[in-house]
Amino acid sequence: MADKGIIKISACVIVCNEEENLPCWLESMSSLADEMVVVDTGSLDATIEIATAAGARVEKFPWIDDFAAAKNYALEKCQGQWILMLDADEYIRLQDCAGVRAAIQRYDKDKNVIGFVSPLINVDKGRNNAYISTIHQIRVFRNLPQLRYVGAIHEILRYSGQGQKNMPLVDDYAIYHTGYSRHLMPEKYKRNLQMLEVSVKKYGKRLIDDFYFADCYYGLQQYEQAIQHAKAYLDAAERVRGEENRPYGVLLQSMIFLDYPLPEILDWVKRALREFPYGSEFKIMEGYAREYAGDETGAIRCYEEAEQLYARGKEQGRGTLQSDEAGSAMPEMRERLKKLQQRLGVKQEIKREDNDWLVSRQIMDKILAAIQKAKNGQKVLLCENIPAFREAVGKKFPGISLTIWTEDKQENFLRGKLEKSNQTYDYIYAGCLLEKTDAPEVFLTGIRKMLADSGKAWFLLGDIHNVANWFSCSGYEQLLVEEDFHDHYCFITASRLDETGVFLRSRYTESVRWELVRLLRRIENGIDSRENINRLWALCAREGIDFEYLQTFMQHSLIYYERVLQLLAVSLEEAQ
């Protein structure tokens, strides 16, 4: 085992007939831990002999259909200051072991940090460790009596002590898990389903149990039951940390297998992408659904967009979504895409025709309907020099003052040459200009400057997943994603001021509001969430911001308001 240092680490595991997996666990943990504790729950194979020979201390605990009880017993037998609680089918690669020690040493003196969230990579042992997916889990934490597991199955590590504690996301190491290997899953789904039913009878049903039921039924190919439980889970506020997107995947795949109507599947895809904008796997599933429905052109577009989403997610981070369910699906998707392109004679280069960026008839009708209440003398700015649009506005509203920006005018604006006059407009249609600028803050400042207090502005965007990032540096109080009218577009409505906006502005200074929206947007996008939640509570305490104001501000400023509200509620619950 590892040489003893200032910080003592205990590795513990619960086992039953794990003679196949345990040697790998023991090899991994012996290079890291100062002691290894193996709690056996009734093995009939050579598990105990293997553990003893490797220098582990073997304890026995009678199996009572309760994973949390067995794991908590193991924790009580540990003497180290930090715990490594990996399952028997999990391991840390030898080259990553130094990263575990490094993370512990970095945070050991910070008593507010009581554990780490780290990547857990699922691989298929039966297929030469082929990649399946990446989620995030807690496997390394302090040895505290207030940290114990709850739940007979899919147990959760819960802190019952005083004060708010943190478990930051670290990437110093990754944990590899072979338990989802394809040949193991049928029996595991049956076992898990039985234990879930026992757990519900014993402890009562938790909100997250619907997700676990859905996962089991999906694995057992009982798709209607999977759909029922997945919808129940997704309609609730609670989310399973580390694999938040999987319930949508279970639902969509089940609907596809049962030949649900395409519009219903597409509605759930849109909902999934609103909650997890970098979820490229949802675009892949939409492609499958379109392909099965005969829309091969639409399937090609979805597969191309999934490729872009996946690349951007890897480059920029996946926002609130930490797990990766798309990686293992990409090879098959690319093969499907290649075959469709060959069959339809479509070029492989990702390309948009020039007219994709023109305002569609639906968008034009939307704008016309929105400004139909315009009074004589009100001013409208159109940043699209399209004759059909210009003529329609002019004929329908002859009394308004209409300004059309030519391409030259648009280019000057995008380069930061803002209007020097004090001209303001009651309605501004900015079209696709936001997608063309490298300085979104300058662009949005300019639009806000030209928008009347009671005015409306509209933006047409090609990629909904970037909306939150683009608007994180704006000063708009209201941001509403209404709907996407074209597969490439989404439509944003922004208001400069309304009654709620006046109320929000009246309470605190602009600098306080900007700091508030900055923290909320960072939390919304999954950027150092715990740290920024702590800063948010500190700001509220310092400035006297009450929760009612905060909630109203969030509703008026965020796209994913419910998601942020849930994170704040969890933070308050942990602090109690």
C-alpha cells in the first residue's frame, strides 16, 4: 500500500462475489491508500481470499437489501482522514493516482470542502473497454460522521452537519467504471428494479426514483413504463447530479422505439435542448426519428448540427451539462450521415445557402403581428434590407416612421460605430446581426441605446445553445425564447423596460444589479456553480437583497430560471 504521509487515506468497498473485478480495484487502491477495507456481504467465491492476500482488512456485513447500510458500515471501519469509496467494478488508472493525492492536498486545509465531484467514465469491458459515456460522481470525500449514504439503491452521499459545505468539480483524475458493460446489464436491470420496489416500500418514494425506474424499464425493453416514469421525473424539479441528461435520452429512445408521432418527439427534443443546450445526443435522436419517419434531409441536418454541438461543447465546456452521453453514439451517427449523404447526393461540407439567412415568411408574419399596435409616428428600425419585408411593413403600417439599414450600415454598426444621434426606436428587428459580430457586448449596448424605454427588440439566431452566453453581457431585464420557426433559427424577444423592470431598477444601484446578473448567469451556465452561489448569498447579505426580489429578478433575467432556482434551493437545504 502507499507510504503513509501527513494525510491518511482509506479505501473501502462493499463486495459480494467480486473475484473477477476485485483484483483491479485492489491494484488501483493499493497505490493510493494507507489502508484498504473490504466489506463482504456474503461472497461464495474467492473474493475474501483475494482481498486478504492483497493486504486488505476484511469485514463482514450481512446483506439486508440496502446499499447505503453496507456502505455506511464500511465507512465506520475506516481510520483515514479521507475516503476513497469506489465500487468493486471501478478503478483509477495508475497514471491518475497522483492526481487524487494532488486534489486532496490542494483542498485539505479548506474545511468547507468535504469532497470532490469527478468524471466517471463508463467503459464496456466485454468490448475491449470501448467508451460508453461520461458522468460525474462523488467517490473521494472526508471521513466525517456527518457524511453518510441514504437510499437502499442508487444511494446518495448526504451531509447532515452544520453550515454550507462544498464539493468542487475536479479533473485531476478520472474513475473508470465497467459495471455498464453490455453483457452485464440485463441481470443488473432486473436486480435494480427489484431493489427499487423494496426501497420504495421501506423508505417511501423519492422524486428521483422515477428516473431510476425509467432507466430499469428502458433496459428491460418495457418502453411504455420507461416513458411514464421518465415524464414523471422530468416534470419534477429534482435532478440526478452528474447524469442530468440521461432521462431525456431514455424518454426519446423509448418514444422512437414505439414509433411515437414525430411532432411529439420533436417537442421533447426542444425541451431537452432548452434545459441542456449542449446536449448533442438529443439532436442525434431527432435525426434518428426523422430518418425513421422518412425525412432524410432533416436527418442529415440534425446529424450535422449534432456534430457541431458536440465539437463546441468539448471546446467551450457543456454549460450546466457535465455528463457526456453522445460520445459513444457519434461513430454510428457519422456512418448514418455518410450513407444518407451518398444516397441523396449531399455534399459533406457543412454549408448554409445564402437564403437560409433571409427572413422567412413565418418570421415576417411574426414581426408584423407584433407591431400591429404601432401608432402613427412611432419608429421602426429593420436591420434586414429585404424588399418583401420592407414592402409588407410599409403597406400594413403607412403611418409609422420606417428606417431600413443597408448592408453598409449594418457593417458599420457591427464594427462598433454606433449611432451618434440620440435617435431611438419603438421597434427594432436586429435579424441575424448578433451572429455576425465578434463583440456581442458592444452590439447589445448599441441596440439598448437605440431602443425606447417601452420598446421591443427581436433577434434571429441560428443556434439556440449560444443565447445564454451572448446575453450574459447584456443589460436587458427580460429575455424570452419564444420558439424556433425554422430548424436553423430561434427567435428572441427582448424588452428594455416594463413594470417589473422598473421595480427591479428602483431597489438597488446599477452596479449591484450587474453583479447580481453576472453571478446568476454564471450559475445558469454551470461556471463554478458552488463558488458563485456562495458569492451570490454573500452579495444578498451585504446589500440586503431578499429572496422575493431575487426570485423576481431571476424570472426576468434568466432563460433557465427553474434550473437556477433548483440549485439555490439545494444550496439552502445543505446549509440547514
